[in-house]
Amino acid sequence: MSDKYEAAMKRALEVAQKALDTGDVPIGAIIMDSDGNIVSSGFNRREADNDPTAHAEIVALREASDLAGNWRLDNHTLVVTLEPCAMCAGAIAQARIKTVVFGAWDEKAGAVGSVWDVLRDPRSPHRVDVVSGVLEEECALLLNEFFTELR
């Protein structure tokens, strides 16, 4: 099933590269409609915007909602290079995203299976399908290179 999303993850990796220009952590996200068309994209903008909520997923969700004229993004798929954090997982659930696809695991702050599993918690009123590990090595390498250069 993950092969189905490799092209989309490659696009998310391209989007992630844009964060490097602003000194942000290179994480990229895209949102696709039910036909597989990319309707929005986002990369981390916390440093650029001085906004702690400007994670790649949030940026992409805001753009997709604006374009749709609706906060509900039913039947949409979010593809992101790193496992979403708790804030992003909550926003994904609130937007009613159908499927989340991510590349690298976040063992420190991941909220889609690593530290927490916000999106598949049985107490949650909205559950999301999750596909993990798509182009995991490529996604992890981009982050590792960024943090190696930062140190």
C-alpha cells in the first residue's frame, strides 16, 4: 500500500527543501483530494513566521481549507515527511482528514504511533487511516543532514 504514495512523498520531500531557505526544520506536507490531485502544500515556517503553530501540516491544512471554502477536508489525504506531533494530529482529526501518510518516525514527539497515537485512539470521535514509513530512509536522511549541519 505504501508504494501507492511514493510519488506523493517525493513531492512532500521537494516541498520540505523550501524550509531550508528560512532555517526551519525541513518538513514538508501535501494534501490530496479524493482523485489524488494535490490541492495544497506546506513546509515548516516557525522560524520564518515566528509562529509556533506553523508546522508543515498546519500550513497545508490552512491552505486546503481556504481553497475548499470549508474546514472539513473529508476524503482528503495528508502526506508528510515526518510523523505528526500532537498539535498536528489534533488538527488533522479536527479537519476530518481521511488518511495520513508519513515517512520518518518521530521517536521524541510523534503522535501517530511513536509516543502517542492520537489519530487512532478509540476515544477519539474521528479516526484517521494511517500509512507509515513511506520513503522513510529518504525522509530521515533529510532531517539528519539538517541537524548534523546545525550542530
